[in-house]
Amino acid sequence: MKKVIMTLAFAAAAVVGANAQFLIGGNVGFEYDKTENVTITEDKTIGFEIAPKLGYQLNENMSVGAYVGFGYAKNDWKNTVAGVTTKGDTKTTQFNIAPFFRYNCLNFGKFTVAAEAQLGFGYSKTADVSKTTAFGIQVVPFLVYNLNENWSIEAGLNFLDLGFTYAKTSDETGAGLPDQKTTDFGIGVDADNIFQVGALQFGATYKF
């Protein structure tokens, strides 16, 4: 019986190995938000994230790997009350690492619809304001277009993700404020967060 199990195990490994490919690539995200009302004359945020990835294509439909993400955002604000105007800005940097498992659910010619499960660990800091550490699990749908056997381009639909995120934010102003802990769960909940920037992300992958 042990010989049979060992034989099957080696056969499965051989099949996976024969179809496996390394892959490199990455995604980019962009955020722009501007708010104007009676009290806040202007509140504008511009941000971006770059997330290189390295992975392994197990077979035609499954791949594993990890992202390493770097993000930056700047918020400019101007507030007018009783004729008195104050203004300023805050700058936020973030870093995260997210192992992933991707499964190609549907194939239509060169188009593929995939679901990617990600396990994320992140850190962000807003200068002189706060710092945040976070942990999250999410499933993000991807639309992929295969240019040829090696190259593909893709879009991550962050606004449709299903996920759970836990974050702890600590005060950096010196005011001694208590830590804030938040938990989010749902579909499309906080699509712009410590693990991703913007409702959509775009990327490319090369297999070799």
C-alpha cells in the first residue's frame, strides 16, 4: 500500500512539474479623490501603489506566489471658517506583503476570469499623525487577457473583493490618544485600504 501511495505522489509531482512555470509581474493602483463643501473649501488626495509579484504556475488553472507592495499618498486640505482659512497636508507611506493563490475559473479564448485569494500583512504611517498595522484575508476577482504564451495583462476588481481586515492605529501626534482597532468584513468593503490603492488595479505578468 505504501508503494502505491508513493508512486501516486511521485506521479502527481511529475505532472505538476511538467506544467509548472515561474512568473514575474506586478500591479499598479492609483487613487484620486477631491471633496468640496461649505466648510471644507478643498480636500484632495492623490495616491499610488506599486506591487511587484513573483510566483509559480502549478498548472493551467492554478498559481501561487506573493506580492510586495509599496504605496504613497498625499492629502492637501484647506479649511475656511468665519472668513479664516487654514491649510496643510499629510503624507502617508505604506508597505505590505501578500502571499496569494489564484484559480482560473473561466476561459473564453484569450480572456480569463480568475479568483485570487490573498493573505496580507501591512504597515502604513502618516507623518506626525498615526501609524497602522493590519492583517487581512481577501478574494479578488481578476480579468486577464493573454497576449501570447508568455505575456498577459490583467485588471484586479478591488471594488468586488470579498474580505476581512483587522487594523490597529496608534497616535503619533504626541497627544496620548488611545489606539483604535477596526474590523471590516464584506463585499467591496474598504476597497481602498492598506493592502490596495483604488477600486481598480492594473498589471502584467510574464511566464518563463
